[in-house]
Amino acid sequence: MVMDKLTQYERVFNHFDENGDGKISSSELRQCVTAISEELSVEDAEAVMEFIDVDGDGLVGLDDFVRFVEGGKEEEKVNDLREAFKMYEMDGSDCITPRSLKRMLSKLGESRSIDECQVMISQFDLDGDGVLSFDEFKVMMM
């Protein structure tokens, strides 16, 4: 993680951590949410805490906070990649073949031969089966 990003997360975390104990309690969470937008019920605050609190101590530490913030972004990226992957796969095969890659590249105005597409796929084909699975596509795109 880039240091600037961590510093930003720490600043936001410290803003939530009103008493400076290095943990965010449900009451601190409620105060911040109320200040930002609207009221958060005790029940909703506890539900959020349960979801974010990985170690189960009833408090959210900086690690929990960063994991939560980054997790949402990661999930968005994966969903976007899954949509892109579907454009390249063919006939619901759940993989990108040299033929399906050639077809999609043609739609994008790139003329490639099947052999060229095989070479492109081989660079990220981790299991050597000649096609790209979603996991291999994800590695290639990230």
C-alpha cells in the first residue's frame, strides 16, 4: 500500500477514534456518522462493528479499518473485471480462448491472428491449459 494512502486512512481513523485509544468503539462510530450525515441507531452501529471487527474484541483497530476501506474498493474492481471478462469469453465457456480473444480484438479494431492471440494468452496462462480463466485474467489486469 502506498504510504500516502495509509496516512490518509490513519487521519480518517484518528478522527473517528475520538478518545485516542487506537480503537473505534460503536459510540465513536455513531458520533462520526451523526456528524457526517444522519443518526445511526445503536443496533446499526453494533451491526457495522460486528462486520468490520475481525479480531472480535468489539472495537475496530486501524488494521480492521484499512481492510474494510480497501475491501470495498477491491470488490468493485473484481466486479468490473468480471464484466470485462464476460466480453472476452465465448459461448459461456468461462474462459478466454485464442478465438474469443481474436473476435473481441477485431471488434475493438485490432486485427490479430489466432497464433498471435495464443502468444498473448500464454503470457498469463498460469496453468498452461491454453486459455485464460477469470483468475488468470484478474492477475493480468491487476
